[in-house]
Amino acid sequence: MTNYYVKTPLMHRHFPNLGDSNYASPTFMVKYEGFQPGGSFKSRGIGNLIYSKMKTIQESTNKTAEVFASSGGNAGLAAATTSHQLGLKCTVVVPKTTKPAMIARIKCVNATVLIRGEDIYEADQYLKKELLGRLDYSKIDPIYVHPFNNPLIWKGHSFLVDEIVDCLRDDGIKWSNIKGIVCSVGGGGLFNGIVQGLERHNLADKVPIIGVETRGCEVFFESIRQGKRLEFTRPHSVATSLCTSTITEETLAYAKRYSSKSLVLEEHDVIDTCLRFTNDSNMVTEPACGAALHVGYYPELLHRALGPLNKDDIIIIIACGGFSTSVADLKELKVKYEQQNQQQSRAKATSSDIPSSCMNSLNEMPLARIISL
């Protein structure tokens, strides 16, 4: 079988404590998903979806399997990379917000890229209603690839937990020392996969998951807070890979069942972390990934979410990877936020006493409408 995903390293990593020194830093281990063929964890789930569907089509029909994916960037790159490995044609529909560099990367693996809509939702609607509606189904059996909402995607992501289990066993580390797994949350695909992997090993009720978002697209946090799955009408964030309008129903159900934690970060803090991590590791990280890595530099956030921690406690961070940002992009964003802060200071903004990284951040919420469960 073509390796549409690879086993990635789980490595100990020292993060300097840049926050409140009164809070001890636990031991951190980072799962580096940027080494996947498509540059992010998306290769796991989307690869599993495409491969599984392709095998079913090949075994049941003489039609040609062809991949059609909607994406803001990373999911499309994963779909295009997997399709190229499997010898399948691939079309990716992205919104206007997708960066030209990402579009170029997707095209480099022989995928067709169409730019439609203002966000991922609109791009996906065009794919389903317009593009798929014009297909010759007598010859083509389409493989529709949503960025995150498919059980086969979650199953593929769950293999990540199997690797963690094997690595900890080989290193002689007991699961009783693992106090939490940190991951960024967009629509919930990675989160669902981690939960399912933990369930497979009877660990879901023993190891809490801390889902991290940035202000402006905190639909996971708000859905948990209100106990209902919400849909943001116009999510906005520097972490474009997290900008989904809603989470899956299963994501909220899992969060309730296992008392998952939710953390919302300020955008400028995440940009600082991305630049710091890039400098420390010589690996460029996009904001969606930097959001999870942020807790390594600021362990007090974990203390607030999980309770007291010590140096013998272990936190696993899923560095989800991603190709949407360059160092130049990060520096440009940093300048942008510095200018905004200067303007706010001159205006003597009353919000200056609000902590820049905060749990349960409720201010400046995007417009939202409630979806009944």
C-alpha cells in the first residue's frame, strides 16, 4: 500500500517558561505532524478516506475514481498529495482567502485548483452543488473529501494515538504520568480522532484533551460553554486553518462525555509563539499549530485548565503542522499587531488590563447563530 501517511516522532522538548514563574513547567513531549507527506496531520485522515473509498470503487465498479476536495489549504494539499501517490485525478476548491503560495503547492502535486467563495463553507457548497452536479456519473465515481467531517477521516487521525501508545511503551513511560493531550481545534476532525484512539486503548476517561483556538474562531469553546453546537457566520482569525464555522456534532458530544478543556488565545500571542518556536527549532510553524505549542511556553495555562502540575507530569502536544505561513508572513503579522496595540494605547483603551492569553475569553465574539442538538 502507498504510504499516504507516515509515523511521526514523539519527542521530549524543553520550552523556556515565558509566563508566570510561580507555575512549574511539566515535562513536554511533542508529536511532530509536519513531517507528513502533505505537511500536516491531515494526511492521516484524508489519506485514509481517499484510500478506503478508492479500494471500494475499484472492487465494486468499473468507473474511474476521482477526488474532489474543499479546503482552506492544508486539507486540500493532503488530498492532492494522497491522490498523486495513488494515481487519482484531484480537484480542490478553495476560498478566496487561501494564500497564493498554498494554491501553488497544491498545483505542484498535479491537482486542479478552483477558487470559489469567501470561506471554506462557500467553497464546499460550490463543490457539492455546482461541480459535483455537472459530473458524468456513468464514467466517474467521485470521492468527496470534506476538510474534517467524515468518520473515515477521524479513523485515520486516530492512528496517531496508536503511535503515541507504542512510543510511550518503548520508552517505559506510564500513562499515569500523562496529564493531558493538547491539540488545536478547527472543525473537530483531529479532536475526534484523538478521542477515538484513546477509546480504543481504554484511555479516553483517563487522559483529558485540551482543545486550543484563537479569538475570532472559538466555536469549540462557545459550543461547550452554551451546551449547543454553534455556527459562526463569519469566523475570522490569523489561524486560518482553524477558521471553520462550526464543529461536528461528535466533537461536542465527546467534549461533554470526557470533560474536555477549552482554551482561547489572543492572535498576537500566537504569532509571537510561532516566531519564537521557529527561532528555537528552525522549523516554521503556522498559527494553527502555534496555538497548541503556545502552552509549552506558558504552562500556567495548563495549571488553570488541569490543576497543579509538576516536572514529573507529562503533557503531550500535537504539533499539527501546516504549510499556510512563511516567516515573512509571521513577521508581517507581528508588525500589524504591534501597530494595532500602539493605536489602542494612544486611544487609552480600557481593555488594556485584560490578560493577553486568557481562558474562557468571551469578548469580541463573532456573530453566531444557535444550532439545536
